[in-house]
Amino acid sequence: MNSKKVRQTFIDFFIKKGHKEVASSSLVPINDSTLLFTNAGMIQFKDIFLGSEKTNLSRATSSQKCIRAGGKHNDLENVGYTLRHHTFFEMLGNFSFGDYFKEEAIEFAWELLTKEYKIPEEKLWVTVHINDKESERIWLEKIGISKDRISRLDEDNFWSMGDTGPCGPCSEIFYDHGSDFEGVPPEEGQESGDRYIEIYNLVFMQFERNQDGKMKDLPKPSVDTGMGLERITALLQGTNDNYKTDLFAPLIKNIAKKIGTNDLTDPSLRVIADHLRSSCFLLADGVSIGNEGRSYVLRRIIRRALRHAYKINPEADSILSQLANGLIADLKDTFPELSKQSEIIKSSLEEEERQFIITLRQGMKILEDELLNLSGDEISGDLAFMLYDTYGFPLDMTLDLAREKSLSVDLKQYETLMEDQRFRAKKYSGFDSLIPSSINIQKSSNFIGYEEVSSESSILGIFQNGEEVENAQEGNFVFIFDKTPFYAESGGQVGDIGSLRSAQGSGDILDTKKIGDHFLHVIEVTKGFFSNQDKVFLEIDTEQKKENYF
Ligand code: GLY
């Protein structure tokens, strides 16, 4: 069954079962600053699940474009290493908004898989949440699956869209590709190898998780499901390698031809194919290439693809912009946005390739030469830092290459050097003494930096030398705001810097740190004053923001 038919069969089945077909939403979540990208079919329905959007819709079905790169669901680093991970993929889904619940969701899934897709029952395994006796009973009694083909898992069977939002226990269906492949039936916290592959996730949406991590009941129990088109297509085309399906094989052939290799099994071809798809779809949905939030993830994806093209052929040039034409032509019927935005897609890729190619070649040459003399299995932080600092060669590239060669990178040393550099750049003046040791503010800061580089915010707290105060005049302070676009220092990424102003005062934001749910802005008040509860305008200095990694 070709992939178009697989997609259509799913949609038609659920239309037959009373669902309305809903078009895929954009990869950029609309009105949702908590999320980097649309990472599941349910995202466009989030407010319906939460009860804040009223609708007559009770059942829906869709094939949703998704990106899983950065944020909670991140597969970027897996691409190339497995046969099934993608940064861009399509998620088929059926949804119930306070209509059917566990029983019908499970029955629909079983009927679709075994009757429409004609998958032999004995190839299917299921998982349920350890406390979800009802789902287990339905699988046993209604479906008749045997007890030894049900795994009971805990956290692995609890699905959340992000740190906050709708969530609930889930029941997953796995396909057994047979004893030719290595792997074990689903177990808590275990990758099940290449043999047992998860194909369909039925999420029983029951809760909303808030910023403080507490969960409350949703107004109506609902159903959210997800089935990766690429995986189910692979299965129905008799392979467990998504890259061998009609969704990828022709693309991989084109890439190999363009780069000049006959080895179609080279994992770098998978990386380029996957990353080319995500880049084209992100550009089509209006994401530009840059150094902030989504734009930076897009840049990382493109550069990772370019490094893999270099790996196959160091002379390869403008590969992505040239390959984009074929991809757009192949997919334009299903995704008209690609041809509508084809000029932007091609010119953006071309510009990024032009800018990055010299850095890439220079950096790779130095790194490869250094690796020839490497003793031990660790790349020094010095080398990684020198490559970044002197040649602009991103740490991402060094890390990716290191992983490929089973080497590690001394990140601690790299971070120390980065910190020293920031120390010099910011004329560091002992911010640590400004940071409060505890914060007695109930409301947490809402981070909106995936969407915005500026915001109108209110001051929730002012600290001087670690003590809470009511006002701030010229000098150094720490401010907490109700919402902020400023990214806080974490895991190697430096905190944002910028400015703030209000009717009475202005100042610079010298650094951003995080304690618990609070974003702490190190402020130098340069003019006037600020008081607790003041409304202020915050703006990130995007020029100064350095290229970081997550
Ligand atoms: N929303 C269900 C899933 O992503 O698996």
C-alpha cells in the first residue's frame, strides 16, 4: 500500500466512524507560546481539550505535520542513528472531545489495524498504564488479546504535550517485526530495539498540568491518538526501515545522485533526507533562519544536513537548495504550501548554504586534523571552544561528529571557557551576590521566548543584594516579571541580554538566570527608577545574542 493510500485509508475509516476531517495546522503553533513547534496531532485542539474553546466538534481526524526538534519531544540527535526517527513527520490521529472514551478508542484502533490495514492480530502487542485497569480489561475482554501480550508501564504510558497542558494515561500498540530483528517486548524505560515497534498511541486525556506541576481534571475525558505515517507505511510495505518506504526512497536516491555516492545505505543520506524535509516545511510555514528560538532550531537542522553532505563529499555544494525543487514537486499535491513558498524555501536554503560552507569546510578540516593526533576518546573543551570562538564552527557540529566516532567532548571545560568569554564580554561584576537564595513569590514567570523577542510585562519582585525590596534606582538589581521572552542560562546556553524601560525608568538586562519556575533578570538601572508591580517593556538584544546550543 503506498503512503498516500495509507493516509487516506486512515482518514476515510474515521470519517466512516463519524469523525470530521480537519486539515493539518501550521508547524508553528498558533497562540501557544509554551511550545516550540507543533509536535503532535492534538496541538491544534489543545484549547478544546482544556475546555477554553467551545466547539460543536465532538470527533475529528487529521494528518498533522509535526516537528520534533528542540523542546519536550526532541528527536534531532536520533536522526541518522535509527531507522525510524524523524525531525519532520506526519501524525495520523483520531480525536474525541468529550464524546467516546477508552472502549471505542481501543475498538476503533483494533478494527483499523486488523481489518482495514489487515495486520495479523498475532503481530500486535499492547501496553497500558499500570493503574489503568479499565483499558486492560477492554483489551482482554472486548478485544480478546492474551494477557502475556500486554505490558503494564508507568511513566512510559503517560503522555503530555509539554511541561504544561493536557495529559493523561495512554495505551500503545506495538508491531512485532519478527525474530530476524533484535529487541524485547515493551518494558518501562527500555528502547525496544528494532523488533517491537510502537505504531499507535491512544491517549486518554483526563488532566491538565499547570506551571507548578499540579494536575487537575479536564472538563470532559477525551481521546487523543497518534500514529506516525512513516512507521505504519513502513510496516505495510514490509519493512521496519521508514527510509525504505515510498516517502523516502526516491528522495534518498536523488540525494545520493546529487552528492555523488552509490551507497544508498549511508546513514548520512537519511539525515539529509529528513532534514531537507523539515527545513522545507518549516520555511513554508513561515519560520526564517536565525539565532533565536524556532529560527535557531531550523538553522541547526540545515547545518547538520550540510555537515552530513560534507561527510559524503567534501566538495558538495548548495545541495539542499538544489534538492528542494524535487521535493517540492513530489509533495506539492498533498502540501500546496510548499509550491506557494518555493521561492522563499530555495533562496533561504541557498543563502544559509552560502554563508555556512566556508565555516563548515574550515572547521571540519581543523577538527579532522586534530582527531588524527587525538590520544584517548575525548575531544578537549579547548578545541571545541577554539573552533566556535575563532571559526564560528558550532558546538553542535563538534558534538555530532564526536558521537559518530564514539568520542566525548569535554563540555565542562567548554562551558568554563564560554563563561570566561562572557565574563570578559559583559564586564562581569559579580552578579552572583545579587541573586536571592530563596524567592517568596507565588506566581511563576511565564516564558514566551519561543514566540517573542519583546514583551509588555509587570514586575513581580525586585531584589537588591539578594534581599527583596520595593524600588530600584541606579545600580544593580534582580527583577522577576510575570512573563518574559528572555531565555535563562541553562545546560550550556547563555542567558539573554537586552533592555527594559517604563514610564519612570530605563536600564539594561545584563543576564538571565532561572531558579525553580522564576526567571531572574540581572538589571542595571541606568535612568530613573522602577517599583514593584510597574508595567515595563522588555526587549532582547538580538544582535548581541550569541549563537548557542540547547
Ligand atoms: N498525542 C499522542 C502522541 O503524540 O503520541
